[in-house]
Amino acid sequence: MAPSHSHMTGSPADPDGPEDRLRRFATIWSRAVFPVTATSLTRAEVEARLLPLARMLHESLHARTFDPRPAQRIGAALVDAHCTDPEALSRTLGVIDAYLVLYCGTPADPPPGTPAAERTAEEGRARCARLQHAIAAGYARALRERTLAEQEAIARSSLQARADAVHALHATETRLRAVFEGAAIGIGIADLDGNVLEVNETLVRMFGGLENHVRGRKVTEWPHPEDRPHIWQLHRELIRGEREHFRVEKPFFRHDGTVLWTNLTVSLLRDAEGRPQYQLALLEDTTERRLLHLRLRYEATHDALTGLPNRTLFFERLEKALAAGGSSRFGLCYLDLDGFKAVNDSLGHVTGDRLLVEVADRLQSCATAPGEMVARLGGDEFVALTTGSDTQHEVHELAARILSALGAPIRADGREFSVRGSIGIVEGPADERTTEEVLRSADITMYRAKSAGGNRCETADPELDARAITRHGLTTALPAALERGEFFVEYQPLVHLGDGRVHGAEALVRWSHPTHGVLGPDQFIPLAEHTGLIVPLGRWVLQEAVRQARHWQESRADEGPLRINVNLSPTQLHHPGLVTDTVAVLEGSGLEPGTLCLEVTESALIGADEGLLRPLRQLAELGVDIALDDFGTGYSNLANLRRLPVSVLKLDRSFTQGMQRLPVDPVDVKIVEGIVSLAHSLELAVTVEGVETGAQAEQLRELGCDTAQGWYYARPGPPERLHALALADAI
């Protein structure tokens, strides 16, 4: 009765509405369970009772937040409707498995054939399986309650029979025999030596239908390897009169070697003087229910594609390993395949799935020792776990085996693929970290291996983990920090080397973090670049710097404007709104374009095509100066300076650092002298960074550099300090 793949991935080609399809589903359901239902109702009346249950299934399947628990009421309703034959539950689950998604659809059905449709169909199948589990659980619970009620009735009848034995022995025996023979559960009576004296027909059928296999045997002849150790201890206490009853789950072997699983209740029967005389056993057959539970449990804890344990089962094993005490240790390998997304994008998910299955088989062959397991967390992420007392050595051996197994090419669809992977290793004592902490450390370490080129292992380092966690915290806090106004701008003066006057300033953004204090741009600008927040942040810095430059211009109208330098990141260079935003900021403030200088790092323009240079050319044509920042570090071709729309070269601080040592290396001097000469021949001004001494400043002035900045003049600070320097001619 399993549905085809096409049934599971879309609704049937049916012109009728959802209510009609729901009624058809109820009709199919009623036809399946009616033949095995002990009821005086007609099939149509049974269908009418099943229709609201079908509607509950439809609502659960389509719920925005999926909750399978209401489906337990459906299982209880089947028991209330006298659908107590085990075949009724089996047929119900078969109908739901085959027809629920077919007639009720899947949540938010997308167009067939799309990846979204595959994911939606998969979600529908997963929900359907969990609904089956919930129905089976509700059915089992209701049937158990009904059975317990029968057991209670039997017990009451037994007590009543003993009390009335003197006055109505014959009538009591008749009633007890009727209950004994007609009960839906197996009943057996044995003496205190364990000899089985009486059994009912239900118990005989449970053990395969052969009465001689049951009657006349001893209770002690029915052990099973999976018996819990305390079961027989409870039995010994009962026959000694130390307890009145006990209830356990116990398996038995039938005569054909198959296993019968039961819920077993054993009670002590005493004589009129209160002495132990017989033992009464009540057995409820739970075999089918247990097999169903095991099947659903397997599906819930194993990956459907590869057959490996999934995230759920892995977390259970990891939590158990971390909870072990004593000298126990654990080792974890967190594997992510390198470049696997390109396979899915170029060759399709079918080929990608075949590769994943092959990878899973190879990983499984690497973890065969006791205490080792492999699981798939999802996508192309796998984990391998090892436990024991010597995991420091074993986990690295396991990682090496995994990389070696992945090294051999994989053939799929007539192609040969080379699979590489990055592994993060976490190892340590079992009781020091939580599951979340271990997985977070493994994930961070895996990405460190991937950043180092991939196809390698890295071992977790607490200090590096802390840095990565801090980076992640800063990354997630960036958007809110911009909205809350936690950023501010400091200004470092640009000094003209010819006359020593303040020529302008470079705007440098800072983050006043509520926990970490004031952070420099090197701590958060790369994060903003990675998340794309650099565009709104850069626009805000430009607005603040231009506004401040306009304020300086108004406050020193007789002394000429101060130039303002603002840094542009590579991401901003690629943003289509760069020119529009810059023009809008200048026009909004009333600042002349010639007062603004945008700094672009040399590395961002190496090999730049005309498309990237076009916005810079447009800004240069408007009068905005473009400075090539960190010049001398990007190994660019000096001849390319002719095609770049720049008007200023900013020498990297590495050139000035060489001039701090005495005697000054003449090679450094010649290099700077050559760059300055070349720049001036191209009509470019030269600014040097990192000037820290007067000797450096004098040397650079003699070499022809135009402007300089560094701690010799002033550290970055608030805008009012720069204005004071300009008025006082600090140098």
C-alpha cells in the first residue's frame, strides 16, 4: 500500500475541492477498517465517524507549527469505536501512509519539479510518519487503559468470588470461567512451584495455538535473553509472599522460535487464611506495537538518504558520552565536504545525493571499532564520534582514516569526482562541556580548517574558539549597533610637510560596544564587509565626515577649507549606489566636491576592469579626489597608475617604519624617492602614513612628500581637537 513518489510530491489531478478529497480519504479509510471492526454500525455510519478524524489529520498536516500530539486522540477514538483488532490499527496506518498526503496535499504546495517542491514533499512525508507514530501511541494508550480496566474487573471478580465462595461457589465459578475464557488478554494460573495449571484460549493463541506448549510447563522454563535482571527477583519475592503483584515488560519464545512481547502482570492469590497459594499471570500481547515503534524509531533516528544515524540519534549518543564519569573521554570529528555546493549547482541534486551515499559508506567503514559511530547532520556535514580512555590518540587516527578514505576518486553517473573535506577535532574529558559547547567548538574548528585551504584537520583551541565566538557576537550585534548609534568618528590630522600646517583629516570610525568598550575598525570592518552592513555603515561615516567638514569650513571661513578623507571598502566600490549616495551627501551638506577625498586600498584596484573603475572616474570628474591607500603593499604594476582615476598616493606605513631605524637604509630612501618622483611626474600628490618622529618627518619632506599623518602629529581624536590643532598651527 506504499504510495509512489509522484503521489508523495503533489496533490492528485483532481478537479474537486479539498472537502471532497477529504471525504474520499474518509471513504477509503472506512472501507479498510470496517471488515475488522466489531460494531453494529453500517459502513456509511463508520465513515461518518471517521470524517472528523480525517479532518484532524488534515489540519495537523497543514499546521504552520507542526504538533503531532493531537493525532493521539485519533488512536483513542478508534479504540472507542471498537476498532480493537490489531489489523484495524495496521490498516489505518497503511491508509494514512498511502493516501493522506495524496488526498490532503502537503503544506504550502509549490510548483511540482522544483527544489522547493522536493523539500515540501519531504516535509509532508516526515509529518505523515510522525502522525502515524502519534496515532499508534494514542491507540496503544487507549487499548492499555481498556485492558487495565478489564484487568481490574477480573481482579474485582476474583476478590468477590473468594468472599462469596461459601455461599455461591458454583455461581462464582461460572462467572469467573466466563471472564477467564472470554478475556481479550492471556490469563494463566500456576502454583507456587511454577507449574502452569490453567490457561485461557487467548493465552494459547498468543503462544502459537498449541496448548501443550503452555499447559503443564513451569514458569521458570520461560526465560529470555532480554529479560531485565530484576524480573525473576520480583517473581521470587511474590511467591514468598513478600509482594502482592508486579508488572513488567517481558519477551517470551513461542514454540516456533519467534518472540512474543508482552506487558506481564503477576498477582499472588492467597487462601482463606491468607497463605500464598497460586500465582495469576495476565499477559497483553504488545509484539505488533513494539515492531511498529521500532520501525518508527528507526525512521526518526536515521538519515533517509544514507542510512546513517541522523542528528537526533547522534545528539543522544553524544549526550550519553558526555554524561559518563570517571576517566571516560570523547573525541569528535566534524566533517564538511569542500566545494560540495558546486556539485549540486552544476550537476544536480541526484548526482550530489549519489556522492553523499558513497561518502557515507566510506565514513561508515572508518568507524568500526567499539565506541565509534558516524552520523549525518544534514547536507554535506558528517560527524564521527569515538569514546573510551585513549581518545587523544584515537580521534586523530579516526580523522586521518576519514581523509584517506575520501582521497580515492568516486565514480558517479559516468564521471569521476575527487572529494575533499575539512575536519574540526574536539577531544577531552567526558564531563567538562555540554553538547552545545562541543558542537560549537567543532564547527568553529572545522571552518578554521576550511579557511586554511581545506582537505585537512584542525584541533580545537579554546583561545581561538573564544575569538570566533566574539567575532560571531560582534557580527550579530552590528545591525542593532548602527540603529542604536553606537558608532562614532574620530579624526587624525593630515599635515602639509612644506609649511607644517594642518591640511585636513582622515575620518576613522569607532564602535562604542556596551561590553567590549571602544573597538577599532580592524575589529569590525571585516565583519561588516562579510555581512554587507559595510554599505549602510560606510554611508553613515561619509555623512558624519562631510557634515563635520562643513562645520569646520564655516568655523574657519578666513583660513580655507580642511580636506576630509573617507575610506571606501571593496564592497562599497561594487555597490551600484556609490556615486548617487556620494553626490546626495555632498549636495545635502553644501560641501564642495574638491574638499572630499575617498581612499581606496591598492589591493582593491589590482586588475580592476573598467566596470569597477567607472564610478571612481565619475566621482573624479565631479571634483572628488581619489587616493590610492596602502600603496606599495599590493604588488601592482606602476604603469597601471596611468589608467587609475587617482590624484593621491598614500604610502604604506611600512616605508616610514624602515626610516625609524638608524642608520636609515639607503635602499628604503631610494624606493620612497623613486615613488615620489614617479607620482609627481604623473601629477599625483604623495601622503605618507605612520610618521612617529621629527627625523622621519624631515626626511620625508626632503624626499618631496606632500602631506603626512601619524602619532608624531596627533593620534585620532574628537573633531574639536583637530580644529584646535589647525588654529594653533601645531607643527
